[in-house]
Amino acid sequence: MRIQALPGFRDFYPDTMAIRSHVFGAMRRVALRYGFEEYDGPPLEPLELYTQKSGDEIVAQLYHFRDKGDREVALRPEMTPTLARMVAPKATALKKPIRWFTIPQLFRYERQQRGRLREHFQLNCDLIGETGPLGDAEIVALAIDVMRELGLTAADVRVRMSDRRLLSGILAALGFDAALVPLAFQALDKVGRSEYAGRRQALIDRGVAAEPIARLEALGSIRSFEALELAFPGLALGGELRATFAAIEAMGLGEFLDLDLTIVRGLAYYTGTVFELFDAGRSLRAICGGGRYDHLLAALGGVDMPALGFGMGDVVLTELLKEKGLLPTGGTAADVFIAQVTADDRPFALGLAHQLRDLGFRVEYAIGDQALGKQFRLADARGARVVLVVGPDDRARGEVGVKDLARGIQGAVKLDAVAAELTALGCMRA
RNA sequence: GUGGUUGUAGCUCAAUUGGUUAGAGCGCCGGACUGUGGCUCCGGAGGUUGCGGGUUCAAUCCCCGUCAAUCACCCCA
């Protein structure tokens, strides 16, 4: 019986690890460009960190157990509680707004499907201590720029945005009782989908009349602030969201944005802007989701600070990049290969290899004494750019043979000029 | 958690109405090839046909269970 990875868990072989590093690299570069600082916390947390405020669904899907010290512990299913726990004790000392990001591995015990595993990595970016709509714009723009950094355009991904403050205003105008707002949000989330019928019935059962329900359904077709104004004249709704849209447009990223009032997000704690990133073809799950959660830190960490952020999972994003042909090809192996002609060349080859490695080149050579042809085949299989040929004759002249594998051209290069020649041939230095 | 589909070599796939020693391509290792790679040719390793049980003279094939993958639900990151 061969032991394999647990269901929903992934092995990252070098080829898939290269993809992961590519995606993480883009995430990090963009977050750093926005002035965000990286942090991390423990993957194992006290169970109660999640049972208190996370949704029932999250708690039901926790990986949890009792440790040897008789503590109830859980693998983290989301990052926000950890963030709240970490920020709280330093809240007064940290300069606001706090801009933090992290790429944690998160765990949930649920049945896996395409784009949904039992573990995934998720870029989390949070902006804490800022109430204005420009903060919202900053967060959404960061998410968009990660897409752009990876080669995706407005034709590939869409940002669908709404605002719970705006939605609450609409629901009030439609006569929904405050107690019915959560149920109405759930229904709105499902408008246009097969599951909507059940939510609609739930509203009817609670005594909601046909007309408010019809107008709730109609929110799905409102795609612009003009249409919103037309549908609800004189209400002056959505000022914050407009300001956020305007800021993102001023950044030149407006083409990614869609106003979509059916975006409410499943989690209960969102208080303002809510947004999701989808592939334009809508064939995949959400790439990213986030919003404003102004009271969550108080609930989790005991410090009342406005905050907003998003989580961007690696699984769906990588699926999309694969569909669009935007994944990197080629290995990450050495691009300089040193081939020795005779066994006597070994000490010289080792010295040269080490000098070049000290300079940052990625260097490999055959471990055993092998025929030159075989060494070339290994270099070729590795995808090396250059083979340095070291033989008795070359050594006698103080040179090495430098062969550009792609062009098949070889020349003799003096020892002190090898590094420059490698750079000229496109070999990278770490 | 519910239902459907699919499991044969590292990968992609074959194998006659159930029939004898489960094959091929790619990949991997070795050789032709001891101062030069990609191409070609030759050879080799690699399988409890996911696992367990049943029917049968005989099961990769039929039946049951189970595990896994996948799709649709449920829900969601």
C-alpha cells in the first residue's frame, strides 16, 4: 500500500513549485509596491479564536484536535482572526493606517472540487485604521495590480463591487425590517442562480410582500450609478462607493470595475464595500474576495479600529493563468554547466564552479566522471544556456571553452573574462 | 453531507462477446558515442490492472463494498 498525500492536499514537485513561486512572487512584488509589510502568524491556533466570531460554516469545517497539553487547537482556516489577535496588543503603538500582507496556508475540511481543496495559500492584504473610501480604492487596486502583474487584463478578470451600506439603504427604502436584512442579503447573493428560489420562499414565509421582493431581484440588473439613481431617485445612495470607483478610475484601473449589487459576500462581518474578482468567462470560482469590516477587530481583538482587506487564493488564480497560457515554462535548474574532458580536469572544474557560484551564477557539473557527450546531454536536459568545456589544452592556455547551447557556437574565453561572457549570454545571477 | 461519472507503467492511452505471459508512445536508465548536446538506432528498468470481496474452469472486463479523482448540489476562501 503506497502512502499518498491526503485528499485535498498537494505535493509541489519542482514544476508546480515553480508556478507557485511565480504567483507568490507577483503577489509580493505588488504588495511591497503598495507599501505593505509582510507578516505571518502560527498555522496552529487556539480553537476558540475561530469558534467565537467566524461563521458556523467555517467552524464546521475546522481541522481541530486536542493537543498533548490538553489544549483545543485548530489549523487556521482564515487569517483575519490571527491578524486581529496580533494587531490588538500593538494597536496603539502602530502608525496608522497599518498596511500588512501575508501569504498563509489555510486549511478547511471539506469535500474537494476543482478550485477548492482542503488547503490553499491565500494572499491576505489588510488596511487597518482608515475609514475613507480611498482606503477601499487602495485595497481593490492592489488586487487588480496583482492580476496585471501576472499578465491578466480587464478582458480576463472583472472586479464586481458593491457596498453593504448602500444595500442597507436600499433595503430600508424597500421597507425591509432590520431583522430581515441578513435574510435579504442571502437572497440577493443568490439572485439569478438556481438556489434563489429557496431564499425567495424564506422571505415570503417571513411576510415580505411580492413587490419588495421583485425590486430586490431587479437590483441584479442595475449596472451603473445612473441606473441606480433612476431606480431610487432622491435617495442619494452610495456616496462612498462612488468615491471609491472614482479613485480607482483616476488610477487608470476603471476598466476592471463592474458595479454589481448582487455582491454581498457570505461572511456576516462585512460592513461596507464588498468586492469579488472573477474570471471574465465566469467559468471558475471567485479569485479574490474582500471588503470592509469595521467592527471585526473589536470583536476579535478587543480594539475598535476600522479595517478592510481581501483574500486571494492561489488555486483558482492558477487555474485561470493556466487557461490563459500565462504560466511560466521552463525549469529553474542551473544555466551554467561545466563539462570536463578528462578526470584530471576535476580540481580545476571544481574551483571554477565555486568561483562562479560565489558570483551568483547557477552552476552544475557532472558528479561522476562521464564521457563528454554524456555531459552535454545532461546540460541539454537541464536547459542550461551555456556549457563551459574544461580540458587539458584549455587549461594550458588559461582558457575555457564557452559554448552557447541554443546557437551551437563555441569560443575560447580567457579565465578572467568568463563571468562577463556568461552575463553577455544571458545567464542570471542570483 | 447528497447524487452522477471515472480509476491499467512516472505521463497519455491500448488489450476481441470474460480466455493463456496486460502492450505502445512519451519520459527515465544504459549502449552505439573517451574533446561536444538536440536527431537516429539498439537494449533495459518500471504493473498486486486503486484496494478488498463475490460470480466463473477462467476477471483489466460482470456484481458488491471501499478508497481516490472528477462533475453537479450544499456551501465557500
